[in-house]
Amino acid sequence: MTIAIMQPYILPYIGYLQLMNEVDKFIFYDDVAFINRGWINRNRILVNGKDFMLTVPLKDASQNKRIADIHLSDDPKWRQKLLQTLGQSYRKAPFYKTVFPLLEKIVNLEVRTIAELVRESFPLLNDYLGIQTELVPSSDVYNNSELRGQERILDICLQEKATRYINPIGGMELYDRQRFADAGIELFFIQSKRVEYPQFQNEFIPWLSIADVLMFNDVPAVQEMLKEFELI
């Protein structure tokens, strides 16, 4: 059993999906503090040849609240505005006709919180890409919020009877490989390789949202991109 644990990110960059595709069970870490100006409710897309921060507006977002408790904006127009930005930016992209309806379904999901929006978006994305990983929200399952940092991650691994845990490369200084080994768990870090593809006639901008990747690449090409990483 291989697992990964990540905060829920809306339409994240491809490295997030590489990690999800590599594990048996992916846990949305949604009962930790919300991070202002992070990646939970926003990501970068291509607008007029430059990167642009696409943002899902939230209601009373605060770092004093859990991600699972952050509600979407009450403004009924935000979904239409977000889709309008995506539509105008990518209407000439080669896979617009198949990908835009997918993004419409995601943006129009009838949910109340950002955690729910992310969680419900991935069955749609994963079905499109053929990813079969099991998805679990941490707030519904593990009941270990009194633990912190590495010890909480380890406890989730033990509850899941995991034998391997994969973390993004940025966490190398946060986790002790020997501590995991003592618990019977192999610890790996995923390092995404840079993938490039034509973005209209523009100079390539890397690590944009998966929405950008899908607009310019067919499913077999993206499935190959999902393999472009190293485990360290």
C-alpha cells in the first residue's frame, strides 16, 4: 500500500497528478489550517501569452480555520466569470472542445466548500485521464488532529497499513527517513521533471495548471507526462 497526503489544490500543476497517479490511496489533507495566498483555491493559467493567477473566491477565508471549513463565495457570478476567463484564454487551443466542458463540470459542481470542490473535481479529472487512485479526505477518517507534523503523517500511514509513503520533494527537510523505516514504512520524495509542449506560438511557461496541460495535449500525451518524475 502506497499513499500520499496533500492539501487539496484546485486544478493543480501536473506534479500533483504525477504524485496522485503513483499511489494506491491519495489523502486530501483538509483538516489543517488554510494558507492564505497558497495553492488551495488558485493556480496559474496562460492569458495572452503570460501566466495569470486564476482564483476561486472564498468567504471569510482565514488561517485560523481548517481548509475543510472554508466556504466558497456567495457571489453567484464567480463561476461564470472564472469560466469566461478560461474560455477566452483557451478557445483556440487544440483540445478546447473536449476540455472546456470538463472544466465547466468542475467549476459548476454543487458544493459549499473549497475542499469539497477540489475533492469532487478529481473523479472527473481522473476519469478523463484514466487515473484510478482511491481518494480520501483526512477530515472524515483519521481523528488525529492532536498530532503535529511528521507524527501525524506517520499515524495516517499506520492507520492505512501503508508500506510506502511518497511526499513532494519540498518536504525532504521535514521528514526523517529512519523514523519512517522504524515504523515499517519506506519514505520517498517525488521530483517532477520539466515537461514542455506548444502553448500557441508563445515562449513556453512551465508548471501551469493542469487545465493548461489538457488544453494543449491529448490524453495519451498527458499520460506519458504523468511518468516524467523521479523518486528519491
